[in-house]
Amino acid sequence: MGAFHAYDIRGIYNQDFNKDTVYRIGYFLPELLQTKAILVGRDDRSSSPEIREWLTKGINDAGADVYDMGLSTTPMVYFTTANRGFKASVQITASHNPAEYNGLKVSRENALPVGYDTGLGTLEQWILNDRAIVPVPEAERGKIIEINVREEYLTFQRQFLGDLSNLHIAMDISNGMASLFADELFGNHPTYLYKEMDGRFPNHEPNPLVPENTRDLRECVQREKCDIGVIYDGDADRVMFVDENGRFVSPDLIIGLLGDFFLQGKGTSEAARSQQANRPTAPVRVLQDIRSSKAIAEYLQPFDAEVHTWKVGRAFAALKLREIDGLFGGELAGHYYFKDFFYSDSGIMASLIVLDLVATAKREGKTFSQLIGAIERYENSGEINFKLERKREAMDAVRAHFLEQETPTQQMDFDGYRVEFPHWWFNIRPSNTEPYLRFLCEADSHELLEQKIAETRQIIESFNR
């Protein structure tokens, strides 16, 4: 059983886990999270109805009720968990993975994530140890109660919908769950790609971080002369962007751009006007992950922002943003977290804010690429993946090699290693969900960047010989 990971339960359905696993998860969840009511939503994958059937059966057999949202985005489940006061929820989804995958994202009270260290590990052990399952008597079994929060959720999101009438937008829904709200929020204004919900993902995999999956959007932006391209992942908890030149925008840089909205009060939406009227007092705390560009903190510093760096993944980021009482934050993977969204991530909310900022900038004669250009200051490698088994040894060897060459200005070791030097820095970390060692570096010049990538590649590849 290889479906239990740091952030969620996920894998190839009927290979890494099956309906029996799902039933057991459902049965044990009420005890794990100490509740008699669990909120459940699902994405549009072909296996999701069966997973929903066996999950709810397990929950009911444990004597707990299921509040069934039906088809939902993952952020919609987070929102409803916190807004309606549920102590537990499950979204059935494999997010950005291919169609044969599926999984479960578990949250507890206030939409706090349940990761491997905060409950999923216990759940896995109960299942592996074949802990006894004794369904409650028929009269005590839970019920399935349908719940509809669509208008409630749309009302919340519309606060961030500004005047986009001057924008030409290309929008790739990836045949995913953002389709649920595209018409109500954006109407016929954008040029849509793959808006039809289809869990087979016939046009491209729903992972915007893979360059080939944004190719059609990039070409559309250039062909239609759009001001911006927007692309969501499969469950709409992530969003990424393409500038007016068809260039993919590194998602971490959007953290800096969000500062224009939250710290400078720019935008035309109701939420932007509220920010302008109630500007937060300094210091404002912002969260980034360990892979994020140094340019973000440098851009936000003049706005009295205090940027905190932490581990990758919602299981860590959502908890950390709450711990530091941060206003917003984000990750290189395109997750953006907001205090106003119960410290959780929402791809749609992030896209509404960015579109409002780009529309406002266009009225001032500025383009999206110019907004990003004001933030971006360094040459960046992007995340490079190395497939190997001896991850720890390779990580240690890379760090030791560069520490022998020069004295670092800063070191972090809570999610792999991040080591900073006067003219460049790198992060090297093992994937929590895949057999990869991930490396990223940033430098003052292209020449220095290429030199450090070549040195790293030589060291890591020596561990595969």
C-alpha cells in the first residue's frame, strides 16, 4: 500500500489503494478526528464515484453522518469545512496527477490539513495492522446528507472579482474542476481552452508545471494577442499564469505580485477597496516555500513585509501561515494561501486577484510582463528532477561540495537544504511523493547559473553509476 504520503493519500486506483482501503479509511476517520459529521466532496475522475461510495459507507458504518457536496473544487471543500464549522472533511481527488490516479485530501477543524505526521500515519498503521472493524447496529448508522454551498461560495469569491472589461484573457481549465465556476465568475469574456469537465483529461494532463501542458495556452495567448493566460490544475487549488508574450511566469514570483494587492491596495474589486481602506499595520507577515526566489523578499521589503520561509506542501504551509498570522503566502508549485480564506489555498481566488491587478496595470499603461519584470531580478534554473535511490547521500554530497568552495550567507535544513551565497543560492530536497531528488538554483548571471547546474549534475549523476 503506497498511497499514504506527507500531504495526502494518493496513488493509482486499484493498484496503490482500492475500495477496501477507502472503506477502512472512512470507517476510522470519525475516531481519528473525533467527530460524527464528515464533509465529503469529489472531483470528476472516473473512479471518484466508486471511492465516494465506499468512503461514505465506511463513515456511516462507524456511526457518523456524511455531508455530501458532490462535485467540488478542493478549495470549496476547505472553505465549507471552516465556514460551516465541520471538524473533518475529505476531498476525493488526485489533483494534478494523470487520470488513472486518485486520492483523498483530509482536513480537520478550521480546514487545517491532516498530513502524515498529524493523522495519516496513524490511519495507515491502523489499516496495515488490520485493526478490527465492527459496524455499528443498523439503527445507529450514519446518514448521507446532501449539502449545497454553491451560491455561498460564489458570493465569497466575487468579492475579488474586479473590473476586467479591458482585459483579453486566455483561460485553460484543464478539463478540471474550475469548470464549475468559470461561467459564473468570468462569463464569456475569456477565450477558453478545455472548459468541459472531463476526468479523463483528454487534452493534456492537469499539471500546469509541466511545460507541454501549457503549450496550447501559450500559443493561444500569442495568437489571440491576449493580455494574460491563466491555467488551473485538476482540482483548482493551484493556478499559474502566462504573460502577454506567451512566457510562462514562475509561480513563486506571483507571491511578490500579491503584495501589490494586499500591501499597496491596488485593484478595483470590493476586496481591493477594503484593503485600501484598511491597510494592515507593519510588519505584515508573508509566507514563501524554501524554493522561492530571493527577489520576492526584496520586492516586498519596502512595503514593510516580513517574509517567512518554510517547508513545501499544504500540510506545512497552511499550518505555518496560521502560526505566524500571515496575510498571504505561496509556493513554487502555484499554491497561494490567504488569511481571508481560512489560511488555505485557492486557485480561483488567486487568479481573481492577479487578473484585477493586471487590469488595473493596463489602465495605467503597463503590461503583465512589466509587473513581473519589476519583481524578477535573478537567473533561475527552475526545478530540475533527478531520479535516483540514494537521495540523502547525493544531497549531502552536493551541499558539502559547495560549502568547500565558499562561505554561505545563510543555511536552512528543514526541507532538504537551502544554502545561500553572496551571488547565488540553491535548494536540494527529496520529493515527498515521487522517486526524485529536486534541485533549484538562482544566480546573479546566466553564466554562474549554468556553471552551478553543471557541477550539481555531475555530482548527482555519480550516484546512479
